[in-house]
Amino acid sequence: VTPGHVVAYEHGSRPRPYRAELRLRTFPDPDWDTLLDAVAARPGHLAALLAKEMPHSLADTATDAGMTLLPAPGDLDPACTCPDRGRPCKHVAALSYQMALLLDTDPFVLLLLRGRGERELLDELARRNAAHTAREPPPPPTPP
């Protein structure tokens, strides 16, 4: 799994494995800035990502920022070296199924497919969250 690209080699009826792949458009830097600012402003999103969970409303946050986080029909571009005529072929279908299982266990796989890795995202979110917190006015003092 790399930004915008998933590849797997699968054994088929021929001696040489087939190369199955899926491509997905990555987000450009201005879109990432918008999304990361929105995520950093929501402590619940940060807490969920740190726990390696996908926040339920992260897709909504992306939509509010004008982006589609989850692939929609037609967003995935499949390819395979097998001779099958199906689109997607059974090898790409198997790769898609395995990717779905992987996405269930690690939300950062989806974010990597969209263009940014886990460490890079967590570092940037920590920086933005600190800047967001510094901009907030302190709470008023509690009377004695």
C-alpha cells in the first residue's frame, strides 16, 4: 500500500503470479490542509485516530471540507495482468476484499491511500492541535 496505489501478486492458473492493483486519487496539499485543520479542531477525532480507530464522523468532516474521503463508485481504478475479461477480475476483487479487511483494522491505510502516512499525519495533527489550543481563549476563572 502506497499513496494512491495498492498492489498484490496473486497466484492463478499460470506459473507466474498475476499483478493485481487498485488506484485511488490522492488529495492535493490544499485539501489536506483543509481536512487537517478540521480534524485538529475536533478532539474526538484526534483521540480516535490515536487509538487507531476511524472516527465515525470523519467522513462527514471531510465532506464538510469539500472532500470525499471514502471511495465512491468509479473512484477505484482496477488493473490486473491476468487474461480475464471481467472488470474487475477475480484477482482485483480478492484484492478489494483484502483491502476492506485491512481498512477495518487500521484507519491510516485509507489515509495513506489518499496520500499521507500515519506518522506524517499524527505529527501534523499534533502541531495543528497545539496551534488551535493556543488560539483559544482561556476559560474564565471560577469564583471562590
